[in-house]
Amino acid sequence: MGVRRVTLLSLTALVVVAIGAIGFGVANIAPLDVLAIIGKSVAGLPVGGELSAGSTAIVMEIRLPRIVAAIAVGAALATSGAAFQSLLRNPLADPYVLGTSSGAALGAAIAFLAPITGIAWELGGVQLAAFVGALASVALVWRIAGIGSGEERIASVLLVGYAVASLLAAALSLVMLASGANLRAIFGFLLGGLDGVTWPRLAAAALPIAIATLLLVRRGRALAAFLLGDEGATHLGIDVRRERRIAVALATLATASAVALTGLVGFVGLVVPHLARLAVGSDPRAVLPLSAIGGALLLLLADTVARTIGVPVGVITALIGAPFLLWLLHRARAGYAL
């Protein structure tokens, strides 16, 4: 099946699932009514028949921001995962390889303990702290590993990322021990979830997620060259240092923004790029856009299951991703590579 056909089918599936997810819940709303409510509320389109105020509020204020957040975060994590796997030439790399998750978790945990009040802090204080923590951890790994300096090695980047993540995890444990009544809130962030997503929080995260994800998708040619190694990429006219810096910065921005919005949602960036490569081959120019669509679709499905059974979405993605990781490790023993 051709790349365009696979992409089109995936995009169609995403739209259908999104409409179904918006209508699904304790109060079920028919797909046509969902489209009518969105069309009237967003574009002012004339619709036949009466739309109840209750249904409109459910769609526009409760379910739609959650669905849009799932799509944005899933696309960001999957695209970042595909970029890191190509950039580091490692099929086990994911968006959290540079300590992004640990930094975000520590930043959020500290924010929960901060003696700060006010409506502005309640609307985005934890998210801002998670974002700053994620960027700070990546900056530390960037500095130690020498990313973009010409001195970095693929293995050293992964090892430094693991070491920094371990250090931050230890710091997080200490913060959690001192958290007292805030322990439940910190655990909720670590498990990941879309329950608290509102339009203001989504608006703050949507712009950096959209910019970083779209720019990553457009860098498919450079990432394809990295699969040949630094020397091969240089022979193709790629500025290796510059492109590596740009790719790491964009993937980090997308991941940090996603984590700040929903907490830690694991395995999306590990699972989806592999499925995309199985469908269209290893060329990042095809894998990146398909990963964005597939990541949005996977997280949307996982969140629908999560809110049906009442668990955080991170639990569902872990139940999907952990067996997939074991399968990848099994294949790696047999010589599997990108």
C-alpha cells in the first residue's frame, strides 16, 4: 500500500474516531449532532433542529478540549519519538531520552509544594514549572553530552540522558517524601491524564506543540540523511551540527509542552514510529507525518478507554507499550535495526 494511501486512511480514521470520542460518554451524543454543535459554535453554520444547551456545553467545554489535547499531545510525542530514533539511530529511543520526563516531573512536584496562590497560578503554575523543568534537564544533558559541538557520540547522549534522569528521579523521590497532602496530585501527574484539560491550558500549550511538530515533520530530509551516519549526512550536504541542534531543540520543545499539558504519558513515542515504519518503510519523510497522525489516533483511543474505565491514560499507554518494548528487545537480539 502506498504512502499516500496509508496516510489518507490514517487521517480518515483519526477524524472518525475523534467524532465518535466526542459523542461517547455518560451522555451519548450522536455523531451528526456533534458535527452540528461544532459547526454552529465554531463557524456559526446554520443547522436544522434544536441543539440542547446541555449537549452543547458537554461537547464544547468538556469533551472537545480533551479530544484536541489528546490529538496534539499524541502527535507531538510520536513525532518527537520518530525524530529521536532517526537522529540517534536507535530504535529504542523515545521522547524522554534526554531526561525530559524526569525534569518535568520534578518541576511539577516542586510546583505542587510551592506556597503560591492565585487564579493565574492555579490555571497554569504546575504546567509552567513542568515545562521549565523539562527544558532545564535537556539543557543539562545537551551541555554534558556536547550535542551539536562535534564531540558528541550517540551512546554518550543516551548514557548521559539516563544518568541525568536517574539523578532527577532521586530528587523527585525526596520531594515526594516531603509532599504530605500533595502526594496524590504528584502521582496523578506522573501517571498522566487529560482530565484537567481546559481551553486556557490547551491554548498555552497548543502553539509550541504545533510549531515544533510541524517543523519536525518538515525536516524529514535531514533526518533521513542522519540514518547514514554523520559522515554520510555530510556527503549529502547536511550541516550535521546545525541540523542535530535544531532537531533536538524542536523535539524537546514538543515533548516538554506535551508533558506540561497532560503529565507523563509514556510509550507513544516508542510504539507509533515503529508501526509507521512497518507501514511505509524507514524514510523519515514518510514516517514523521504518519507518526503524527498515528500518535494522535493512539492517544485518542487510549484516552477513550481510560475515561470509560476510570483510570489515567498513562496506565493504558503503559499496558500497550510495555509488551511492545519487550517485543522490540527480542527483535534487537535477532539483529533488528532501523
